[in-house]
Amino acid sequence: MSEKLLSVQDLHTSFFTDAGEVQAVNGVNFDLDRGEILGIVGESGSGKSVTAYSIMQILADTGKIVGGRILYKGEDLSKWSEKQMQGFRGKCCSIIFQDPMTSLNPVFTIGSQLTEAITLHTDKHGREANARAAELLTLVGINEPEKRLKQYPFELSGGMRQRVMIAMALACEPDILIADEPTTALDVTIQAQILELMQDLQKKLGMAVILVTHDLGVIADMCDNIVVMYGGRICERGTAHEIFYNPKHEYTRGLLRSIPNVNNMKKKLIPISGTPINMLCMPKGCAFCARCDNAMKICLTEIPQELWINDNHKAACWLNVRDAFEGKEV
């Protein structure tokens, strides 16, 4: 089937504040195939989470999609009514948030919150819904599921709460699962378990996954394709192999230099200089130029367009355009 499961086309999302318009997402394009795991990577404020929230249409009151299209199986979600979106959320596309403790209601049991999601989007009620809830907890690796259903969120560890959130997201067997920084609030050991669980569930259920993260290291072996964002724009995209072993944007290279190398722990980490961009004062040219050690004069005034590096790799950097003109290998 040639039709993409999800296609984001020239997406523009802004927040209208007292200080002015914040163009949080500025012309983002990407496709998602069935069964694909796509990583969206970038610093805080790069626009990656806002892109995910735009797909789900769960933006803050000040946020609005001001341009572009979000096609789900060929239909434009940005034109759907709130009632249509309620049917889309959970049943077609689910999201896992960063901190499970703020996503779960502390005054309701795990069972009541899971069964609510099941009864809302499926035809299961009563005992059938409870049985499905226990089945989902077993699926995500939680022991003694009947006991856990009667417990409250504060009675579970951080890792178990995140597993509950994954179970809730999978309640309706969605086509797309969005995971927004799903391991940030967890310690390193539990991070690996949660990512491995998500990978196993993706293979078992065949769903597509969008993994939003600031850490390239956690998705090295998980994603089929990676999109790198900065300043609300995509600066590089490609297969995981191309991004890790042949980066072509200075920002991507900076992110990779910030990851510890297990084969050489004595190697000094090199942080990206400067501070993240102020989205209220976007430069005329490349969003990263103020922090780039190799910036040229054109970088200050002209926004670079994405250039094909090869069939599986694109980058928006004037250095690649210069190398192409000079006949160097891009």
C-alpha cells in the first residue's frame, strides 16, 4: 500500500502570547509508514513535542495550527472537528507523556483509569473491561495484574507507572503510538527496560511509533529513521545509520559529541556552545548559526533548504551546498 499512514506537510504551529507570536513549529514535513519507528530528536524548545501535540491536537489554549496539513490515511486531521478528534485520540493514535505521575489521577485506582479508557473506545464493559485491563498489564510486564488494578498510582514505582501508561495507550490497539520523552523521569536501568518493552510491543502489535526525545543515545538501536529538529525546523533527517555515522548538520554533530562513548570513557565530552534559541527573536537565516563554529555569512541571512545527501539522507546546512559547489563529497 503506497499511502502513508501519517504525512505531516509544511506544518506551522504558533503560540500567541503577550510578548508576541512564538513560531514553535515552522514548516515541518515528514512521513510515517506502517510499522515504522521514527525518532524526533532535539533540545528543549526545538519544537519536537509541539509537533507531536499538533498531531493529537492537544495544544495549550494559546497554541494554534496556522498552516500545513496532517494527513492520516489521506484525511487532513487539521480540518477535523473536536468530536472527530475524540474518536481519533486513543483509538487511532495514542500518546505516552514524559511523567506518568502527572498523567495518572492520584485519587483513582489503576483499574478505574484503565477501564475508563477501554469502555470509552471499545465495546467492552464491566467484567470484560476489567479482564482486558488485567490482560494489558500482563502485556506490559506488570506482575500480579489483579492486585495492581486495585492500587493507586502512588503505590507503584516510576517504572511501573510508566508501564501502566503504555498499557493505557495500547488499550484500543492504535495504529500510531507517540512517546514523548517516555524515559526522562526514570533511572538509567529502568529507561532501558521501558525502551526494550516498547520495541517488543511494536513488533508484536505492528503499530507505528513516533519517539520524541532529546537524547540521541537512547534511540540508537531502536529507530528506523530519525528527524533532528532545532528552532522549530528540521535540520537533518535520515536512517539511524546515516545520522549516527554520517551526520551532515553541525547541530547533529554537536549532539553526537555530547554522548559518552563506552569504548573510550576518558574522551572529554564537548557540549554545544551557547544557549537554545529565543523563539521570539528568530534569526533571518539558519536558526543554529549563532551557535555554529563553522557559520558563514550566508548562514546569517538565508534559511538553508534541505539538500539530498543520498537516497536516505537530507540535511539543511549551507556547508553542504558549499561543498557541492566546490565538487567535494557531501
